[in-house]
Amino acid sequence: MPYLSVVLPVYNEEGNLPELMRKLEIALDSYDYEIIAVNDGSRDRSFEIIKEACQKNERIKAINFRRNYGQTAAINAGIHFTQGELIAIIDSDLENDPSDITILIEKLNEGYDLVSGWRQARWKGQFFTRKLPSIMANKLISKVSGVKLHDYGCTLKVYRRDVIKDILLYGQMHRFIPVYCHWQGGRVTELPVNYTPRRFGKSNYGLSRTYKVILDLLMIKFMDKYMQRPIHFFGSAGLISFIISLASAALAFYFKFTGQKDLIQTPLPVFSAVFFIVGVLMILLGVNAEILMRTYYESQNKLPYTIRNMINL
């Protein structure tokens, strides 16, 4: 039985933690496991409850942040300190059932590198305010990233260590871990899991995060296509700007020589100058980004590829 690490990000969950710890210990009883609870600057008694659980069970370990850094930072810290061959991540609000971890592991053993939870019967009675926006967001992320999942927002996932150990997460990027794993050549799938509305505490999620998700999605799309050749992105934008500049200049001179409008009677010369400058700047940005990319790989001895396995080497 492989060693299992469970990462538990915690923020103001004193009402849920005792029951969650009890359910986790029952669900993981047949595994050689560790639970790494990361207290993300909770303002209630969450860390005191975690400390009590650590004293009762030495397989429960704790990380206590100085302040609230966000769920992505908590997950990143938890992953960093894991030792297991398999890594499971689960929210601390009891909306996910800890017993589903074993079901996801069984699916993982079919040859996958990541199995994501897909919460069922969620947002009853809130179709237009919560369910429909969630469906649209998941479809958009799936379309842009190329990884087809129904529930990117579900924290409950199980990973093989080798596809997640080198991932560094920033901002609100934790929901895109399946995309990062896919980039590493990982095989990703999902399974329906149980969902229970939270009984204690208040949800830290809301529609206000939508625009952040969209910005993060644009970022991962850029990293997917242009991380290793940023000059292709900035260079293309620069060339488009040059074309617009030339077209504006040509149209301005056409109006001038046909006697329709003088150069000072149309904004086209200004457009031409502005887009020419933008084009130059975009090319220079691309060159700078190319230098930074090469510095990133070469200074850390990183390789622009990953190897699944080798034979006779």
C-alpha cells in the first residue's frame, strides 16, 4: 500500500475540524498516511484544534501561517512538506466526504496520474446565481486549457507525487493544478463525489472571484503556448501593430493625394505613429521575455521537457 499524504488547507473552520479529523482517520485507517493541516492565518480556534489533533495522532502534522495568504499558498506549502507517493487534497469545510479519497485512489490505480472530484447535486435552488455561472466557467476553462473537467472548483483531488512535486502555485492557481499536471504529461480524469452543504462557518468563495479566475486563465493559456517562446506572442502583436501603422499611414496619404482630406484633418497619422511605437515596444518586450525565459531555465538547470521513464539509461 503506497504512503499517502493528505493536505488540508484550513481557514476559520473550528466548527468543522473535529468531525473532519474523525472522518479522515476512519477513512484512512487502512493506509500508511500523514495529514498535513495548513492553518492559513485563521482568526478562530482552528489552530488550537489542529494542535490537539496532533497530540492525539502523531501522523497529523501542522503548518501555521503568520497571516492569511490564501488557499493556493496553503496548498503549496502542504505539498512542499509531503512525503507520500500519493497526495490527496481536501477542503476543511466538510463539503467533501473524506471516504471519497479511497474511491479516487482506486481510480488512480487504473493508470491515471490525477483524479479530480466532481461534486454532485450542488447549488440546488440557485441555478441562475451559482450553478449556471459555475457550468459556464468550467466549460470555458476546459476549452482554453484542453483539460475536460466538470468541476475545477472541487479541491478534492488525488495525485501521484511525480506530477505535482515540482509545481509552484501563485495567486489563485490551485484550481488549475490539473492543467499543470497535464503539461507535465500526466493523465487526468474525474469521478463523481459526494457533496454536503457546510454546517458550520461561512464560505470563503463568492462570485467576486470570477474575474480573478478569468485573469488566471489568461495567464495559464499564455504559459501553455508561449512560456518557452515568448517572442512568438509579443512579436506577433508587434507585427500586427506595424501592419495597422502602415495601413493608417497609407490611408492618410491616399486622402492627402486625392485631395479628400489634409493630414491634419484626420487622426490617421497619429494612429500610424502610435501603432508604430507600440510595435517597436512589443518586439523589445518579446526579446526581453526571451532573455528572461532562457535565464530561468539555465540559471536553475531546468529543462524545457519532462521524462516519464527511461530504459537502459
